[in-house]
Amino acid sequence: MSKALLSAVFFSVMALQISCSARNYNSDFIDAYYAAPGIVVYSPAINSVQSGSVEVICEAAALSGVSLVEVDAGNFSASYSNPEPGSNLTTNLIFSTNIVFTVSGPENILIRAWNRLNTVSETNVPIFIQGPVINVTSTIPSITADTNLVLTGTATSSGGSPSVPAVTVTAGAGFSASFAAAGLPGWSAAIVLFPNRVNTITVTSSDSAGITTVWSTNLICDQTPPVSSGSTFPAFTNVANAAQANITWRPADNIPSNVARTIVIQTGGTGVAARSWTNFTTNFSLPVPDVPLTRGGSVTDIVIVMDTVSNQAFFTNICNFYPALWVSPAGNDNAPGFADSPLLTLPNALELAASLGGITDIRAATGVYDSDDGSECILVQGTLLIEGSWDTAFSAQGNFTNQPTVIRGNSGILRAVSVAPGANLTLSSVIIDDAGSVTGAEGGGIRVSNASLTLDSVLITNCAADQGAGIFAANSIVNISNTAVILESGRSSILQMNGGSLQINDFCIGWNYLSPAASAADVLFLSGAAFTGTAGVFLTNTVRMGADLFTLSVGGGSFSLSESVVSGNGGFQSNVQIAFTSSPASCSLVSDTFAGSSTGYANIAVSEITSVTGQDLIGNTFSSSGFAVLYHDSANGDLNTSADLNNPAETGASAASTNNIVTP
């Protein structure tokens, strides 16, 4: 080749490169040339319902040419190659085929296409193959002891699919039955089951287009294999805490002792794994949950006994775990009473706790629990804790101010709570409201007799009774803290203790009203009771016109009041804040504050109606305003100065009669 020709070729190539660069030839065109084929599906439509044969029509396009199109669906596969030579591949290729599906249900058609450069793209076409509709109309238990079962149902075409010519039912001990078109759509099969094993029941129906629908379920046929009379299974159903139950299992005498057996324990519940034993002949333990169910729950223990010829026996034991009982206004009294399925009413919770035994804790969600039938809202027997102010999910406990649980009596209820003799009740974070009447006998809010009562964070309000409108206790042990008794209506008393002992701490009795039939009434009436009070408040309790009011009436027993406030209690007659109607065996008033009432004409802070000697009178503050007499001593008369109150000879107190202050 001459130099002139070589030079001409060189400059021609350079000019071509410059021209290509000017047209951005290496970007859009090259990208499109190398791109994978695009696929358009004309048939079938995505998520369409199809029957029998499905026609697939698609088109693939690529700038470099389409070399191959392939369609796959289950066991079906078809492909089409471009017939043009490799250098002349057409840029568009249309492909069609038919796919025959034989089983109803969801299917997916995968379409792939390759270009000249062997770059591949794919698309999915999900469809649903509509076959016969099988409906089993008979009820099938999950477990049965009978080897005979009648199965009924229908098999029909749907959505324009071809008619259903036949139904086949298989199950159990080689059972098989077929039903021709003349017997459809209804059919009935008398099935024979394998005893002592899991049976699979299958119903198969094919329509005239060859589409098959299959319905299947498992059924346990439970027949006890031969066991000796010494074999036992525990029959417990409810426990308060996790435990173990023993099973004694011995094969019957007619079973060879060298037959290998396997026992598998399947236990429901959190954290419990399956157990298995082999070659057993005597005792073994049936485990219950290793992890306690803190919100309550049911655990099903299943014992599966299997011999070498695969005969099986199933024994089940359902154990309900009750660390507590749960109650909610959104509950149901037919529920088991777990945190996730609580009861509706407190009486039903108490009844269930008594019937189960060992359950001592009832947790009540926020809301109102009312009753207008019977003598009380709840009757407590045995030992029981009722704790309220739980949120509705029982995940956190508040208090009666921000998440109140209210036990409400409504009209016609004699009282809210009765504590039976010998019982031990603790109430926590609840409100007792609107129970009793002033014509009722004892305890509009709570009545306790020869029993024990503990109140913690309780509000008793709007209750009424003749004696003990808020609380009446006879020969009982009562402990109260963080509790208030307010806005009650009584005749003779608001809180009454006949014998027994009363201990209060951080307690308030206030704004109560008494309308006695007699000439006097008491806010706190103590008769022969051992009383200890700390940080109590007795405030603004009143009495009907013409009657006297004793805020604390002490008759015998023992009496100790400290760090408490007695203020503003009284009516329009004689008002005594503390009245000793008979001498207690021991008595002390320490660091208490007494303030009088603006009403009444003979207001007395402390009065010895019967002589009291040997008491401690230490560090008390008496406000002279509102009192005619600060301390009335039965022997020495009225004492109204600090000097008198700090003189044991005047008060009759022990040597500890000091640091008492009189303020204006």
C-alpha cells in the first residue's frame, strides 16, 4: 500500500472518530445497544383467574436484536430462538404458547429474554388456577376415640369453570371412596380411621378441564393401648405455681417386656422443651413449665405412647396457671381470668379463687365495679389481696387518683365489702364508693368481724350506716395506711372498733356528717380496742344540730396517738376532740395538734369523762382559739395553760408530761 493511501485511511478514521464524538455516540446509543430486552406480556393478565389451558403471548424487544425467549411455569418449559442469522437478528420477537395446569391454586409464569450480547431480562406473571371448590360440611374434631367417622361435603365449579365430574376421599386404614358426577355436588363418606395415631384425611376433586383441588386435615384417633390397672395419670387442672406431676406407667402383662417404647412429652408454655424417654416400664415425671407464667395461662401436656408397630396413644392434661386472677370492666365472666383474658366482676373472681384454692391475689384494672343486688358488693372469705389501679393491659399499676378502681354499691346495697370471720383481706389502691344507708346496721363501706383487714392506699367515700359508716370492725385486727375516709353519712359513728386492734398511719377521716338518733355521735369510736395512730388527720367532721360530737371516743383498751392533727370537728352543741369515756390501760398523746371548731359552745380538746392516769402527754400543741377547755382532768378540772398541761400533778399523767404548747 502506498504512503498516500495509508495517509488517506488514517485521516478518514480520525474524521470518523471526531464525528462520532460530536454526536455523543458512546453514551445513549451504546447503552441502548447493550441493554437487556424489554418484555411485554399480552396474555395472561397479572393476578387473573384462569381455568385449564392458559395461553401465553409475549413480545421481547432489543436494539441489538433478540436471540431467545423462554417461558417456565412449574414442570412446563418452552423456548423460541430467533431464526435470523446472528448478524441480522430482528429487534422484536413475538412468542406464544399454551400451558396446561392440573392443580388449582396460585401459580407463577416466568418469562425470560436474551439479546445478541447474551444479556438477559425476566418478568413474572402471577395467576390463580380456578378448580373445583371443596366444602366439608361435617364437623371434624381434632381428636376422637372412634375409628368410624362420617365425612360430608360438596364439590362445585366456580366462576364459570367446567363441571365437577368426580370426588375421591382417602383416609385412615386404607379407606378410599370415589363419587361420580351423578352424586354431586353433595357427597358422604363413611371413613374408617387408624386407631391410636394421626390420620390424614384427603378430599380430591378434578373437573372436566383436568384441574384438581385438594382439601386435607389431620385427625388424632385416640384409643388407649393396653395398660395395667396400676397405670395412673394426674388429673390436676389448676395450680397457683409451677410444680411436677408424677405418672405411673406400666405395660399390661400381655405386652412383651422387651418391646421398645418411646414416650414423648410435648408441653405448651414458655421455655418448655419436649422430653423423651425410651424403654420405660415404671415411673416418670410429667414436667410443667420451667418458666412461670407471670400473667397466667394454660399449659397442655401431651403424652404420646408409641410401640414398635406405630400404635399410638395420646393422653392430654391441661393445667391452668394462676399466679393471680385478673378482673377488668372489659372482661368476661366466662373467661379463665388470666391477664390477657380477664373476668368481668369481682364476685365471680372471688368465687373462682375459692373454687380453685391457693389463689390469694386478685388484680383489678381501672374502672367501676358496681352492684345493686345482694347485701354486699363482695364477700371475702379466706386470705385474699385485692389490688386495683392496674392499667387495662395489666402492665403497670398506678393509684386511685390517676387510675382509679372503684367498688361501687349503688342503691339497695347494705355495704361494699364484708369480711367473713377468720378471713384475712388486704385492699390496695381502690376506691369504695356509694354503699349502705344510715338505716343500715353496721359498716356501709367495710364490715369485718373476727377477722383481719389491711388497707393501703384506699379511699372510702359516700358510704352510710348506723354504726361505722366507713368501717365497722368487731374483735378484728385492722391495719390502715395511706387511706382516707371522707364524705360519709352515719348515725352513731364513722369508724367503729369494738374490741380487737386498730393501727393507722398516714390516715385521714374528714368532712363526714353524723345524724344520731341519740344526743351524741362519734367520728372514731373505740370500745375495748388497742389503738395506735401515727400521722392521722381528723378534720372538719360535723354533726346534726342539737347533738354533741366526740371526734375520738375512747372506751378502755389502750390508746396511742402521735404526730396527728385533730382540727375543726364539731356541731352546734358540745364538741370534744378526744373523749375518754372509760380509762384505757395505757395512754399517750405525743406531738399532736389540736384546733377547735368555730361552732359549738362547749368545745373541749381532751376530756377525761372517766379518770385517766399514767398517760404520756408530750410535745402537743393546743390552739386556744375555738376551745373553751383545752384539757379537762376528771380530778383537777379544766386545764388551759402550758404550765397546767406540763404539770403531771394537774394532768394525772406520768413524769412524761412535758413540752406541751398553748398557742393563740
